[in-house]
Amino acid sequence: MRILVTGFEPFGGETINPSWEAACALPDHIGGAEIVRLRVPVTFSGCLPPVLDAIRELRPDAVLCLGQAGGRPRLTPERVAINLDDARIPDNAGYQPVDCPISADGPAAYFATLPVRRMTEAINIAGIPASLSNTAGTYVCNHLMYGVLDYCSGNCPGIRAGFMHLPYSREQAAGKQNTPSLSKEDILRGVIAAIETIVN
């Protein structure tokens, strides 16, 4: 079994992104599954092509995309991606779409095909705070989740895919007053628990 795990580069003035930090720290194999990592740019136009190229080349059994959700206090597997780009801040290329559909003729939304509820439960059992989320936002994270699910739906429905947001790491929150965060070690433990659930 092979699982493609993606993480984003830093954005919004941050020097690190916990999603890529966690992806890099993952062991090469989890529960017998090979883990392949991919760093993704925080741009609406650039995030999807490298992930789709990797899917076509690697033919993974599952795709877990990770992203940062600063301000959230826990890991949040995402249940649904919506067909909308609406950015509160510009992406790393300076693009800031408002009320733009991701796909002009695509469905309004896609549900994750990963076992997101069981992933959430497994993370909590591991002692890491997690909750199932019904909104992946309307920024680049949602754009990537929608695009991956759209591609898999039409081209490789056997590949399960989804997205999970991670809170700030302790290092990021150090200069931010009253901002929730988790240690890198706890974030990593939560991601591993989620991947073990995908494998099983």
C-alpha cells in the first residue's frame, strides 16, 4: 500500500508550515504502507498540478493532504470541499480571488473519501485533540482538496482522498497572544494516528 501525503510551504508571513513539518517527520512506512511526501506551493494556480502529477505517477492507494489552520485548537479532518475560491488574504503569488468557482461545470461540493470520522476518533484515542470539520474554508487548502477529489472521481475512483488541517505549532504561536497551538511532536502523533486508520 502507498499513501501520498502532501504539506504546504509557509504562507501569511510565517516561516514554517506545520503541515510540511509533519509530513517531513513521518516515518517512511506506517502500518506496512509506504509514505511518499510532497511539498506544495500556497498558490491557487500552483497547488494542484504537482499533486495530480504525483497521483498519475505513483498511483497511490490514498492521498492525505495536510494544511495549516492557525487559530484552530485541534487537528481537524475535513468532511467536505466546496466549489469556491474566496481568499481573505492573497496567496503566495499575490492572487486573491473573490467568489470564484474552482470548476465552472463541477459539482457544488465533494465529500472526502477517507474515513474522516474514524480518523478523528483515532487521533483523540491517541491523546491528541481532534474534531471532525465541515468546512475546509475557501482558501488554497479547500482548492486543493476539491481539485484532488474532482480528479480522483473522474479518473481513479479507487484512490481515497481527503484533507486534514493542523493547528499552529508551539514555535509559531510563541509571539501570538492567546493563540491555540500544539507541539510538533503531538501534531506528528496525530497525523500518524490518522494514517494508521487509513491503512486499516
